[in-house]
Amino acid sequence: DIRGQVLDFDDVLNGQRSVYYRRRQDLLFSDPEATLKIMDDYNKQTVADIVKAQTNEDGSVKVDKVLEKVYQFFPAVVPVVAVDDIAGLQQEEVTSFLDIAVEEIFKSKVDDLDQKAKADGRPSGSLARSANYITLVSMDNAWSDHLQSMENLKENVYLRKYQELNPADEYKIESLAMFEGLLDKMRLNTVYSLWQSLTPAAAVAQTA
């Protein structure tokens, strides 16, 4: 019985490991355009998460709280988005407004860096390369933490048999939630780190 549970634990972790390394492999060999598309998706998901977390049951949005988080993750947005721009808007409208602002600023950063590279005789795509590197580092760090958390979970669920619970079933349920949290952590760390690198230190300090 214990051997069977261990095999179940291994199957769960191997499945997660397969997803993780497939994503990592795709990113490692992605071209600049694909990397920027990934970042664009990350930006949109992060904006959506921020707005959703600060939305009341009636659909109204706590705009002060939203902008506090948006400024934290996207400090370059500070000069172009103010409370009055989104006050009174509903969740979807706020999300759409912020998506457009973040997307336009991100594209302008890409263009500015490419123009500077061209003027200096350097290859373009520096932002994509930075995004690729930051994402890989964020993924590796988060995965390392996740492995330790999974090991701790394995030890904890064994004790649940005394509550007449199946340790393997408990492991599968909780490990799925942990893996989803891992993917969110990878994305959030990537977005935060990349946008900090795109913003002058003085501007970042104003958002703290």
C-alpha cells in the first residue's frame, strides 16, 4: 500500500515536471517575436488578476487599490494612468483600459531599445532577450521552491491516514493547487522583474 502511494506521488510530480520542462524548452528556443508574445500574455493576465482581486460583488472596482498594484508591477504606467481615468468604470472596462496602457508602453519600450541598438550598430531584440533570460531565471527559482514544497506536502499527507483520508488522493488535490500557484508565481515574478528593469530607478522609487 505504501509502495503504491509512493508511485502515485511520483506520477503526480513527473506529470508536473513534464509540463514545466516543456514550457522551459519552448521558452529557451523561442524567437524574439514569440518571447514578446509570451510577455504580452503575461502582462494581460497580471492586469486581469489585479483588477479581479480588487473588484466588489456589484462589479465596482477599488480603483485606488488597483492602481497601487498596477504601479508596483508596471511602474512605467505611473505617468500615463491616474485614478480619474478609471474611476466609475466596471471590472471589464478597467481591465481593458489598463491592458491598452500597458501594451502601448511595452511596445514603445521595445521600439526605443531597438532604435538605440540600431543607432549603436548592435542587433535588435534586446528587450526580448532580457525577457527570455528573466523568465528562465524566474521559472528555475520558482520550480526549485516548488520541489521543496512538494516534498513537505508528501510528508504531511501521510499523517492524514489517521483522519481516515487517502494520502494519495490528498496529495493529488493539493499538489494541483500548488502547481497552479507555481505557474502564477513564475509569471508574476517575471512581469515584476522585467518592468523594474525597464523603468528608471527614480520612477520606481516613486511607486514604493
